[in-house]
Amino acid sequence: MKKIIVTMKRLFALAIITCSQLVANATERFVVPQGGLSGPNTTGTTECTAWSLSWALNNSNAADTGDIITLLPYYYSGSGCTGKTYAEYSGYFNCGLSKGPITVRAKPGERVIINGPDCNFETEGQSHNVIQVNGSNVSFVGLEITNRCSNRVVNKASKLAEGVDGFSVYGPNNKIINCIVHDVTKSGISVWSTAPNTEIYGCLIYYNGHENSSAVGHALYLQSLNPLNPQVIKNNFVFSNFHMGIVPKALTADVVNGFIIDSNTAFNASSILGTSDNVGVPYRRHINFGIQPQTSSVVVAKNINVTNNVFYRDAVGGLSGENVWFGDVKNGVVQGDITFTNNYLISEVPQSYPPLRVNTQFQRYNFQGNILWTKVLTQNPSLVKVSSDVLAGITLPGTSGVWNNNHYFTNSPNNHFYVYDSLLNGFMGFAAWKNEFLPNNTIDQNSTFNQLPSGITSDKPADAIIVKRNKYDPNLYYVTVMNNSNAATVTIPIPSPKRNYSYSVYDVQNYLGCDNYLGNPVQSGPFNSNSIPNVPMNLTAVTPLKGYTPGLTPPADLVGPNHTSSRFNVFIVKLYPNTVNRQAVSSEILKINEDLRVIYPNPSKNSITLNLDNETSNVIELINNAGIKMIRKAVGKGQYQTRLDISKLKPGVYSVSVTDDRKQTKVYKLIKE
């Protein structure tokens, strides 16, 4: 029996934008990879008069509130604005825009690549970033960020080889949406403590980092100081980076404070470097999610919320190591609080590493509803490895927190839980685990433990297919399949089915083609139902790793990327209107961009502000899905802005029509939360 989890939330906005006032006459401005204009007398308002990327991003006065900066993948090489020549953007770019909300996006339906020009291995202590975000209130949408580097292995034992970050975010209230960040030589995306309220949504982040005396480069390196404006990391695919996956980390005291990490799938961190137990192999941790607060005398990790994620460790390539890590903190430092609920922690490892290792004592744990599964291959791993002082001093349950209602699966005959300290290195069964921390703690009293027959590969835990609709692109679905029964094909459910659409299913591990925007889909066809049947699971092809040639690139431990087994896959499903060319499928998103410039905020819970043409009078009508007019308001000539109270409306999708005195009507989408 399969467990189907589908996120039904329908959000049609291209970007949820924060600002105090929008400008009614916001402008679309264009950027080209070569030969772009710059200077205060340029406008960038046509493709023929497009800006350079450096001017568009680094000049704070270039774009105004509500503007859309569209990056073209081509420039005009002929006379009279004719003759397109395709090229990549090359360089390191600083974004100082601050008159937001401003959207910086790829032209819909086109592949726009921003490529860091070198490896940056030579300069100690000097980091480069493909895009460094110093400004605020900017949404980066649909960009591909990478790094032109022909060698991912360096020998800099005497000094630090820095490498290149993809995005490095220093300013507040920025968003990175539906971007692909791959093959940069340091971390894919770094968010610093000066950048509260950063959102990273719908991104593919993989193959980032390099090998030195240790593995360098996480997928997401995260800091936060502000729990009231936390960093939001949601619905991303993170895999096969050189070091760790999602890493809330601190270099100074009190900067791991305020995170919402929700609905991500992170798997096989550091897998391209093989097993960390090989002699002479550079140090790395195969950790998909790891909290690393500073080892100091203050409470530095708190307000961390990790919910509805999938963390997966595959046996492909001899991969080993913990899957999820709460640590490292030494010297008895007690942290703040962590909520870790409804996550999958699945490890198929050849050696004795658990899905979860806990090295950090928090004042409050909320550890509930999680599924932990380990499958024995050569040794007997535990499900949880925990320092004995982590839970011993905490009163559970009660106001201090709870560790309960979890589900454990293992085919290991023993060694289910492992508690250690300076005096004890003890394996134990489930019954002993529940009583280990009494009288102060009662843990896992209502949890379940499933001892599976040795060698079993089927039916427990139940297969699960998790489908999440992209809130910024309503025709995009992110799919994670846990195929524990090892079925040859699966059926993917798609919520809110659409008529007269076609679909394509793409393998995330082989997503980018060499010459086209996408690799070949694993399946395509007309979409006539509420599901897609017969999606194959036995896939092996992967996107190549830049700077690596199998059999030629030293050292031997750089094994290159391997595809996960048929028991685990991740897909992106795209729906296409049958009447629309697939390269222009984002026309609906173009329309949504216009909606955002007229209606703010969108989605909204209590009220909306509309920006109007003040040269005419206007009649505004808000209509529900049944065609019933819920609100009608007349706005006189000369009034360019008005407010509607929607607090009493039921949540859902509404149409907002604006009719001027020339009887011209425009209709916009509104999401009532």
C-alpha cells in the first residue's frame, strides 16, 4: 500500500513581495549577456536597448519599485535589431538594488546561464560570488547559476582555497525562486546573519564545492539572527554537493536563531567523493541536514523548525555517515529549542551509521511524527546515536518539549539505539531506550518500533509519493518517491487536474541537457486524468559533473555522481497548455507578474491594495469561483490607489476585475489565505 502525500495549496503569485507601496506604472526592463547599455540616460525598456547585467544589478537607481528585470539569453548581432546570438553571462555580479520589490528573472521559457569565470582557488581569504546580494526586496527567479571551472580537485594544504559561491546573500528580504545552482566551487547558496527574511524556494542545488585537504562546499550555508524574520528554506531539491546539504551554522555566537526548513528533499550529500572511511580520503561529512552551532559558552541554536522534509542516504557508491546531525557542541553547552516533526530519515548504508545522531543538548526538543528507517547491508547500524547527557537533564514531556509519536523501522537484529558518553558506549533495544533517561525523561512512549526480518527490502515502511505544487508556478510539481517495495513503475498523483494539458516528467538527477534547457523527459503525454501512471523507477543517467572526467580526474576517491537506486527518485512534472508552445509556456506567469503590480499583497489574509490608472474612474469587483460578486467598489478619477477589506472572505481563489470609464476590463487573480 502506497502512502500518497499531496500539497494542494494553490498560489498563483510569481513572487510574494513585501513593500509599503507599489508603483502603478512599473516597467519591464531587459538585460543582454553582451553589448548591453549602461548609464543614467538608458532605460533598458526594449530588447534593442537592453542593459548590461552589471549596470542593471549594481546601480541602485536603475530599476524602480515593482520593476521586472528580464535577462535575455541572447543579444542582437545584426543591424536593425536583427540576428540573435546566444551567449552566457560571465562574471561576478553585485546586486545593490534596494527600491524593491524588484524581480530579476530569466526570460520565461528560456535558459539563462550566469557563469562565474574561474575557479578562484588561488586567493586565500578572498571569496568570489557569482551573484552577491547586498540590496533588499529583490526576487531572483528562474536563473541558472554555475561556475566555469575545469578542475574540482586542488592541493592547497598550506592555505585555504576559497572557491566561488553561487548566491551569497547579505541584504534583507530577498528571495531566490525556482533557480538552478550547480557546479560552483564553494557553497551553492550562502545566507548571512545580515539577511533576515530570506526565502529560498523551489531551487535545484547540486554538485557544488571542491575537494582540497577536506571537502569544501555545502548546498545551503545558513545563518540567522532574527526569529521574527526567519530564513525560509522550502520545497527545494538538494543533492550530491561536495560536503553537507542544508546547514544552519554559526561562526560567531548567537547566529543560529530563526529558521523554517520545510518540505525539502535532501539526499546523498558528499556522494561524489565516495566513502569518508577510505584511507587518505579528505575529511567530509555525508550529512543531508546538520545543525552546527558555535562551540561557545552561550546559547546559540534556537527557534529552528524542521518539518515535512525527506532526508535520504543511499548505498550507491559505498556511501556512509550520519543522515541528520544535531551537533557539534562541546563543553556542556545547552542550546535553545528545535522543532523536528513529520520528517523522513532513511538510510541505506554499508556501515554502522544511524539516520540520526544527536550531539547537542537543547532546552526544548519537539521531536514527533518522524519516520526513521535503516537498512542493514554489511553491519548492524543503530537508528539513533545520542550522547547520554543530551536528554538526561531535560524534563519531557511538559513545557520543555516532547520526544514521542515517532516510527522506527530496521532489519538490524540488534543495536537499535546507541547511547554514549565518556563512561558508556551502549547499544540497546527499543524497550531499554524508552526507559534510558528516566526519571527526568519519558521518550517515545507512544512511538512504534518495527523489527523487520533480516534482509527485507519490501513493504515497510510503506511506499510514499510526496507531491508538492510549486507556489510560484502553478504548472510545476515537485515529486519525491520512496519506493521501498522496489516497484518497476509508480503512479504520480497530480492535484487540481487541468483539461487540455500535456505533461512531461523529468528526472531531477538528469535534469539539464547539454544543448537544450532540459534533458529528455522520462515520460510525456496528454494529461487527461488526476494522475500520471507508469513512471519508470530504474533510472541510471545523471547530469555530468563539471571539471571531472571519469577515469582521468585524480584522486581515485572522486567517484563522480551516481544515480540513486530504484527505491528512491525525485521528479519534476511540468504541465503545458496544449494550445501554447512549450517554449512560451510561462505566459501565465507573465500575466501573474502583472497581477502583482496591481494587487498587493497577493496572497493576502486581511486586506489588499490596488494600484490603478488614475486618469480614469474605475469599478472594482471581486468575484468568487462560483461567479458571485462578493465586493463592488467605485473609485473616482485621480485616485491611483485603493484598499479592499477581504478579512471576512473564505480562503480560496478569487477574480478581481477592474473596469475603467472606457468600459475596458482587466481581470486579475487573488489568493485569499
